[in-house]
Amino acid sequence: MEFKFTPEEENFRTELRAFLTQELPYGWTGGMDEEEANWEFTLEMRKKLAEKGWLTMAWPEEYGGQGASHMMQLIFSEEMAYQRAPGRDQFGTKMLAPTLMIHGTEEQKREYLPPIARGEVQWCQGYSEPESGSDLASLQTRAVEDGDDFVINGTKVWTSNAHHADHIMVLTRTEPDAPKHRGISFLLADMKQPGIEVHPIINMAEIHSFNMVTFEDARVPKKNLVGELNRGWYVGATLLDFERSGVEYSAGSKRTLEELIQFCKDNSRNGRRLIDDPVISRKLADLSIQTEVSRLLSYNITYMQSKDLVPNMESSMGKSFGTELQQKVARAGMEILGLYGQLGPDSKYAPLHGRIQQAYMTSISGTIAAGTSEIQRNIIATRGLGLPRG
């Protein structure tokens, strides 16, 4: 079978590449969107992308989209990730929006989707807690009904981009005596209200991406309940399926691999080009094949979404394979660069602008965030292969 893009899709990819060439600074090597040094540029790019309608191409037109194919949206995501271009609010466009389209009320869709499409807001995700990570259903953040509101108390952790967020999607326990997968509700909260505080967590790459968020009598209107009361686990699980279904894993790995391959062509060790070392060349070839496998896994997920199917097992396959691939590429880079690979972006002696060192450290959490690889394999085994729970 031969996979081909349509002429319209190829033309869009060409247009997008030309736009990014024009808008990204000369010599742009990328950076974490949420870093303060990049945040203003991220917002500028977001507005420009929104004006073109590219943030939400596959959305229905009534919610600010273009009604474009899911494959067009995939091309956008793939090129943005490959170019390491800032501007997307993945929490809003990729995760919350499609979840609201399935589980949200018409009022919620009309209130929350248009601002996301216009690039006016930043969302964050309140799932993990200090004592609830892989076993997310054991979460203890409480929401108690009080008149027309829910009152939230508790703590969320590893909340990416909370320090910039306007809103948070938060899983809370609304029925403490119910079985743990029951009694959970999915709420949408205003991050700017009294009772919500954000505490920074600086990772070992010296990047401020993660945060701890505390709720103390924070109020959420009952109209911000998504789905049924006490059935929020299933809404949250839908969102996770969309979170895990990213072509970004393969696109980012492909870019890094291409840079490593060029480095090996341009540099020698002991009188021989690095690329001519059979150990190195085989490793790079093997990783290139795995990158293509990761890419095709994400293409299949996009195909399912185009058929109005929710990718469940398939998203877990893509997520586990893709994040483990990122770790393999970063590890290979460290091995090839040797001691110089330990130098970060702030060193003038760092090969490839220090991206390998940064990727090596940041990719460690990739197989933990959004559900560990062990969790993904359990999903594949039980929901995909029909194996019994152990």
C-alpha cells in the first residue's frame, strides 16, 4: 500500500513551511514555549496562526474552525513540531476542545471554544496529585456542592504551563464514598480567581514548565461541570486519548536525528568521519526506521479521528512508542557527542546548540507524563488484546 497526501494537503504543507520560514527568527533552533524568554513570542505566533485559522482547522465552523480534514490538522502539527515553532495551546486545541465536542453542553462549547480558536486563552490540566500519579483514580482533591457552585479544595502537581494559564480543567472527587473510578467529576475553573495559587517547579534542565496548583475554597459554577456528575473519569479518559495521540513525537525525533546525522557527516574521530563508524551508522539507521513507525502510528490515529472514532488502544500505542523513541534518540545523541553532549545551550562549546543535553534530561519524564509506559501497556493488553487483568 502506498500512502500519499492529496494535492491540497501538499500545497498546505508548502504554504505552512513558507510561513514559518518568514516568521521564525533567522537561525531559530527552538525552545520551550512556556519559558519566560519565549512566552511573548509564543503569544505573537499564536495570534498569527489563529488569524489564519490554522490552530483549529478540523473544528466545525460554528465553533471557530474551518471544517478541514483531520489530515490537514495533522500536517499542521507535524510541521510545527518539526520546525520547533511556538504558538499552540495544546491543552486547549488538542485536548479540551475535542473532549468538549463529545461531552460538553452546547453552552460550554459556545463559551469556551471560540476563545481557543482565536488564540486568546491558555489552558492547563489539573490531573496528577502528590499521592495520585499512575493511579489517577485515587485522587483526593474534593469538590463540594454549595448552592449553584462547587467548592474545590486540594492540590494538583506537575501542572504544565499553569503559571501562564487562564483556565484549568480539573478532575475532582465529588462522591467520596463511591468506588474510586466513580465519584469523580470533570470541572472547568478560572485560574485567576481567589483560592487558586500556583507554585513553580523547576526541572533539572533549569526550565520552568511544571507547577503545583493549590485550591482553597475555589468556586466553580455548576454549569462548568462537563458530562455527568460523578462520571468525570470517563470524560477525563477521553481527554487523555486525545492527549496521547500526537505526531509530535515522530516529528521532533526526525528533526533531531537529521541534525545528528549531519553532525556525524561533518565531524571525525580518530581520522574517520563519525558517520562511517558502523556502530553509529547502524544506530542512526535503526532510529530512523523507528521514527517512521512512530509517524505511521500517529497517522492511523488521525484516520480514526476522521471517522469519528476515539483512538484508545491506538493512542496508547503511539504514546508509549513515541516517548520511548524520544528517549532513545536523546540517549544516542549523548553517546555520539561524548563528553561534549553534557554541555547545555548556554555553552558556546555545546554541539547542536546544546539541544541534545536538554532533550536527554527533558525526555526522561516523557514516559511518565500523561500516563506511564506501564499504564499504556496495560491499556493495550486489556482494551486492545482482550487480556484479563492480573
